Amino acid sequence: MSTLRNSLSESDKKQNSQEICNKIESLDWFSDAKTVALFVPIRGEVDLTILFKKSEKRLVLPLVKNKTELSFHSVETVESLTKGSYGILEPNPEIHQEVNPDEIDLFLVPGLGFSKIGERIGYGGGYYDRILAKKQTDAHSLGVGFDIQIVQPGFSEEYDVALDGILTEKRMLFII
């Protein structure tokens, strides 16, 4: 899956990421949200950091706390991040305030692949499944990826948490 995503040129990833960010900003889920959880791209993922330059929302990023848990921290600029677990840029808990996941209105979720019925192929750690299982009932989860990451459904397992929607540069799929 990552090979397919990495087959996109850097120019295409940049252009598609911009299109995806524009679509995110036009969503009611986004405009109604006070706090939005983003992710910093790794391994060719969509670059959502563009939203830091444009949005006045409280934007939060994940921090790997331990082998099973994410925490989310309020971040104003990408430049203030430090390299953390798995070589991913993360908030520094000494300078970025931790945010209770109950305060997050919209989770923008990365993945290797997504199905049209809200399934997500992650990286195997279950971090997002655990956090999404506890999200507020009025909060939304949106899988964000490139259109080439849409795959046939039927791969989820009992502990996988379905997403409320999937957004790519070409389409928006509402599951709920």
C-alpha cells in the first residue's frame, strides 16, 4: 500500500494535499469544530500542516505516550515540533499543552488505505482505534488520504473502529 502511495510524485502529493486541505476547510464538520486533531505526514501521507497557516481553529497533534496510547497536544506552528517516537515530528509535552480527547470535535486520521465503508488500514499499532473508540458521540472521524489509497472493503477486524467519512483529493465519502 505504501508503495502505491509513494508512487505519486512530490509535485502531485503537494498539489493533492492542498486540494484536500481546501476540501477539509469547506466541510461543515470542520467549520463547526473548535478543536481539530491533525497528523504530521510520514511515509508520503497527505500533508495537513498547510492548515496551520490558514486555520484559526485549535489544532492538536498526536504524541505517542507509550506502546499503546496517544495523547493530543495543542500546537500553533509546525516549527515547534520535535522528532519523537518512530522518527515522527511530535509535540513537546513540556511546551505544548495536553488536550483531553473529549475536547476534540474532528479527528483527521491517517492510514495506508481506506474502504468506502469507513474501514482503515493503519500501521498496526492500534493507536487510532483506541482513541476513536473513546471519542465523544458528536465528534467526527475523517480518514484522509490520496484517492489511490481507496481499496476494496472487507478487511476490518473486531477491534477496528470505523471512520465517519473518507476524504481524498477526488471525493468525500460520508459513512454515517
